[in-house]
Amino acid sequence: MSDMITLFEDEETSKIRYISFIGGANFRFDLAIIQTDRFFGKKLVISIQSGRTGIIGPDDLEEPGFLEGTFQLKEEEAQELYQYLIQVV
């Protein structure tokens, strides 16, 4: 017998957007942005390059250091990512 406890298990259809772009400072980003009924309207953003994931809404983007910490980016890289995400989140 297993000691595993399932807290929930749901299945849903989600909208997934894949995007690759290079910003003005030549940083490349490869992202998967998942829109789901979970996360209170926020989107699940996955960096395909690093595997790092964030649950992001517009309010999170305004938090100082949020993108740097979530995706382990330098300030300049985070600014480029911010410029894209502010349009789609």
C-alpha cells in the first residue's frame, strides 16, 4: 500500500502559446505560456531553455526583482522579458 495522498486531480483543456524572440540586447527567450482556469487568472510561464516556471499576472510583473528571481535573469535580461510579458499576461 502506498503512502501517497492525492490532493486533487483534474483534467482540463488549456490554451498554450509558444514564443521565441530575441530582444534589443540580443537575449533569446523561448517560452511556453499556458492559460488555464487555475491560478486565479494568472498564466503559467515556462522558460523552455532553463525549465524555470512562474505563475504570473500583471501585478507580479510590477514587483521589483520578480522576473530576476523567478527566472534567474540579470536585470537587463529581465527588462527584455518584462517588455514582452506586459503585453500578454
